[in-house]
Amino acid sequence: MTSWPLDWRELVNEAIRRRRAEGLTQRSLAALAGVSAPTVNAFERGDTRLRLEKVIAILEVLGLIVLPGAPDSLPAFAQAARRRWNELVEPLAADDPARQPLGHVEHLYAVDGLAYAGTLGQLREILSGLPKTSGWPPFWVPTQEAIRPVVREGLIECWLGRPGAERVFKDAAYSDFWQVGSDLKAYLQRGHQEDGSDTLEPGTFFDLTLPIWRTAEVLLHASHLVERLNGDPGSSIAYNSRYTGLEGRELVAWANPRLRHDISRRHVARTSRIDLSVATTVRAIASDLEEVIHGCLSPLYDQFDGFELTPALVAAVMSDMRLAGFRR
């Protein structure tokens, strides 16, 4: 028998705090949890007569509960990474850009069917040598002592937002946090590039093309890692992503203005967060990357007042990546 009671009011208060910190309204939280807005309202009033499965759905969205599953599962890995991120940013001021206060993007992948037998130090060297797909690639391995990746508790960990580090850009867009394990699971949290110090109104817009480019980069990172480890082209890759801080942002062609004709009218997000996932293989990434990305990202664009992500738009962005010299 346990000796610690569950403080219901404290749990509710923490749930309210997290909802507000993520920029969620009661209605948007309800939509993510699959419950009604009155249910969320009743929960936040402290009503103890709600059905348990509805309370669990609310708590799961807010990261306050992890449903039963294998300890080595991808969701468990992501949850542990988020806890670590919260530990790191806890001492920072509430408005510190390194907290990514206006929202962020999470990229998460796992390679199945490939065993890595080397050390984490060796894996770090492998990561540093993978092909780069842009000037700010995912899972970047810096060499500056203050921010270089370290081996910690069985993982390679890197946080670019570390206080005191000398960085050219000290904003949400350049404060990546990532972890990679020897089981070939990888987690990356990055502030929205639209919220960088070179934009006029951070938190107000969402770029048309960046999700396509960044998703392609992470999938290619996973594929390149498998290739570097001499894995089978049929190796399975599970990819998940989470976008937060979306509500109220307008979809615009910011990073690539020549594509602004693809947006025929104003498209604004009405919900704050969305979770996406796709299962693919190294072979599919090599031959059908555009199709994989389109299937994964279409629900994200749909959040912007029903904007339709077309295969042609995905192909245009991928064409730009090829011109930039990326390698499949």
C-alpha cells in the first residue's frame, strides 16, 4: 500500500498551468484530447465526477501521464526527453528565448531492425559526419566546448540554448535541444524559425515551406545514419513530430516568397498543437520522399483553415533542396 496520496487540486492546477504555457484554450485542449469543452471546464473546476478515461485523455495531452507501454517505446523516449528539457530550462526567466516561449517543433524518429554495437562517443562522431542538408541541419554537432554534445545517462545530449554559451543568434530559432541513443532513437526540439530575431512579429505567422524542408531533413538524417551503419535499405523508420504554438498564426510564404501564389486567401490556425506520424523505410525515403512527406504533413496544413498541401508544392520545395545540393 502506498504512503503518498494524490493531491487532486495540485494536479488540476498543474494541468491548467501547462495548458496555458502551451497556449492552449480549453476548447483546443478538448479537441486534442477528444473530449468536450465542458468536460475540460469541469476538470479545471476540480470536478471529481468525470469519467476516468476522459481525465486520462486530458492529462496525456498535457504530458502529465504516460499510458502503459514498453519502457523502450518511442513515446516513452519522447516523454523522457521532454522531462529533461523542462529540467534544463527551469532556471531560465519565463521570457527567455531559449525556452521557446511562443512554441516549438519536435522531431522524433526510431530505426527498427538495426543494432548498433559501438560506443556513444563513436556514435557522436558518426553523427558529426553525416551529410548536411542546410546551413542549420537537424542534430547539429557543434564543437564549441560550452554547447558540444555530451554523453549523459546513456544518451548523446546537446542543448544550444545553454546559458553563457557564445552564440551569434540567441533566440528561440537557434536553441535546439536534442538527444540520440544507441538504440537509434532520436529526439529534436527546435523553436519556430519564424520566431527568430530577424523577423518583425514573432509568433504571428507560420511559413509555407519550412515544415516540408525540415521534415525532409530529419527523414534524410535517419536514412543517412542507417546507410552509415551499413543497415538494410528495408530498415523501418518511425517518425513522429509535434507542432505547438500554432493558434493565431497566419500561413505565409516567408522563407520562399516566390511561392506566395500558392496561398489564395488568408489561412489562420485555430488550434495550438498537432501531433503527426508516419512509418516508412530507408528505401522509401530514397525513392518516394515527396510522397512520404505529403502524407505526413497534410494534417498540419489542414489546421490552417483547411489549407490543402498539394504534391506540387512538396515537389517544388524538394526541388529547391536538390538545387541546394542535398544528397538523398
